[in-house]
Amino acid sequence: MSSINTKALEELKDSKVKLLIELGLISHYQMRTSCIGSFTDEMRSISEQLRIIDSKLYEASGASIPDKSSGKCPHCGSSSEGKFCSSCGSDIETFYSKGVEQCSVCNHNVSAGGQYCIACGSKFNR
Ligand SMILES: [Zn+2]
Ligand SMILES: [Zn+2]
């Protein structure tokens, strides 16, 4: 007769999954932010798949900031090549030079000054 009940077993399994996820996330961030460490091609491929999923989730959230090279206004989304948006008049150049930073883990543009990347959840080193 086992001394451990089903509920306790489920909790142990839950804890295991959570710890594995945590370990995986740490590896993922490490792989993307530093060149040291020995990671296999398989690990790198999983990390890349994670990045792509983060990318899709971020774009679907509607909060994503377009790449400067996309030529899209970050405020209204219309195509705009100039310093200022031709549709809404916002200062695109200043926005990209001061208001945006790129996450080193997922490479997404996020609003500058935050503690965490809103696209992938990594903490910024400041
Ligand atoms: Zn605009
Ligand atoms: Zn990120």
C-alpha cells in the first residue's frame, strides 16, 4: 500500500513539469543572450521554435511594435517612409531612437524602459 495518495502524486508531477519549464526557460534565455555554454543543435532548434512561438503570440496580442525596416508607422500602422508619419503625423524617428528597445532574447521591439520583455517575458539586465 502506497503511502502517497493520488492528489500528492499529481502535485509532484505538477511540480516536476513546472521545474522542467523553468529549467528550459533558463536554458533558452542563456542560449540567446550569451555565447558561452555548450548547447546541442537539438537544444538550439527547440530554442528557435520557442522564439517563433513567442513571435506569433506577440504579434497576435496586438501590442507589437513593427520593425523600423518594415516602413510602418508604429502608431497607426500605415506605410510611412519619412521622419514623420504621413497619415497621423507622429514623430517616427524619435520614437525608434528613444521609445523602443530590442529584446536580446526574442529580438522583438518593445517599449523602452520596462523591466521585462512583453513579448517573451525575459527580464532585462539593467
Ligand atoms: Zn501614423
Ligand atoms: Zn523578448
